[in-house]
Amino acid sequence: MPNTTRSAATLSIVVILTLLASAACSSSSSVPRTYVSNSTPASTSPTPAYEKETAQDGLDLQAVIEIAKKAKNGEDLERILNQANGVNNLDLDENGIADYISVTEFKDGTPHAKGYSLSVDLGGNNVQEIATLLLERDNAKDKIIDVTIAGNEEIYGTDDIYAGTWDYGDSEFSSYSYGSHGYYSSPYYYRHYPSSYSPYMTRTRTVYRLGIQPSKSNSIFKKIASVVTKAKMTSPNAGKSAANIKAPLSQPSSVQLSFQKTNPSKTIRTSTPSTSYSSSKTSGSSSSSSSSSSSSSSSKSSSSSRSSSSRRK
């Protein structure tokens, strides 16, 4: 082989090797270096916060009116209210067990107005009125009964009131209410319940709402701003307020508010997920300072949330 041919071949090989080496270096430089951090990076995914449930979420008043219509009398109304997986999902003391609702019947001294007080006994002389169911008609011959249910302001605030009408004789409960009978006052109290009653676990708010929806889907009862009645009736449980309620209230009394400050609700949680973290070059002292600042900020946020969610009466 001539020298010139050999030289050309050698030059070609050198060029090819040079190009391959250059490509290898370029590929290597494009790969980012991996640094090992001394701290575990915080997740960038938001931490799901607990759903905040309040006391009023445990008893839908519109649904109560609909089931009351099916009761035979005051005692039967109490039985229906306390059926498992029914209309009652109250858990004022947050022990995971539905509170037992007692029914107390009352009147205003005339035959035209009747009332039923719904209350819960939490022990230690702590009785909380939950709502009042009022029936009223103009006279003994009137076949139209005005029906109103009003939630206790501490539980529901001032605007959870439903009103509508029943036809007299349309249900056994309306006939009972205006018939001759002894007024029912529940003999049951904290941890002393009828033998037929079986305590049951409460459900989540979503499951509860889905469960009661069929009972009120065709309800004619609508929310109103205030109670409209000619009767001058006073519930025997009016003014009764339990001091040991943990569940969040709409308008807690000063005593209830004081108790809740030292016995916070289990359903209130706040989360402030981190969206960034320090690089591996950050010193240990700087990282510690950042963590302390984040903890302090989270604490202030949680305190502010609890403060704004509670209103004095």
C-alpha cells in the first residue's frame, strides 16, 4: 500500500476517534450531578385536611319533621329519633357514639298549640336543648296545622328554622297531638335508656347526608327567617345548655366556649403543606431555623383558625 494511502487512512481513524471522544464527553457533561441531602425533603403534595363537622351536622331538622309525621305519639317519636342509621347522628361529646335524644311534650294552655322539645343529656346535669317542634292551628275545627321546627341557637345559630303545614288526620301523629292524652315526658337520661335501645356509632357527614336524603327529597317544608306563631309556649328545656360539648357550635355560650378552649374538637385540624425545601448546601443551623419558623407560623395559623370559628353568644 502506498504511503499516501496509509497516511490518509490513519488520519481518518484519528478523526473518528476524536469525534467519538468528544461525543462521550458531551453526553457525560449533560448528566446532572446527584447530591445526597442530609435531610429528607418535604412532600410537595398537599396534606389532606380533616373535614370540619359541626354539632348541627348531626341532626337535619327538615328530616326530623318528615319522620315526626310517621310517629304514633311522643314516645314513638323518641324511639324513631334514636334508631340506628336514622335521622340522628348527633355526637356532642365526640365519643363516637350517637347521643340519645329525649322528647318532652308541652303546651300553652289552649287546645290549639302543641310543642315537643328535643334534648340531649350529657351527664353531670348537662342537658342541652337541641330543637323544638311546634304545631298550631286557629281553632278546633281547623284541618290545617302549621308546623315549625326551630334549632337551638347554640347548636344551629339563629336561622335554622323550617315551616310548612300538615292536614289534620293526615297522620297519626297530628291526630295524637290534638287528641286527649297524657303528655309525654321522657323518663330516660344519661346512660339510662330503654331496653329496646341499642347505642350505635356515628357516621361521617357525607354518609349521613346520603342516608337521610330520601326522607326529605319531597319535603314541602322550607327554611324561614324566624318563628311565626300566635301561641305563647315556652319549652320546659328552654335555656338548658350543656357545658361539656366538644363539637363545634354556631353560637356557644361563654361557659361552652371556655370548655372548648381546653377541650378542642377532634374534627378541627389544620395543615400547611410545604411546597419547597432547602438544598443540600444549606447548613444545619439554617435548616433548623427554617423548621422552627415554619412550626411557629403553623401554630399561629391554627390558633387563628380556632379563634375565628368560635363566636360568643
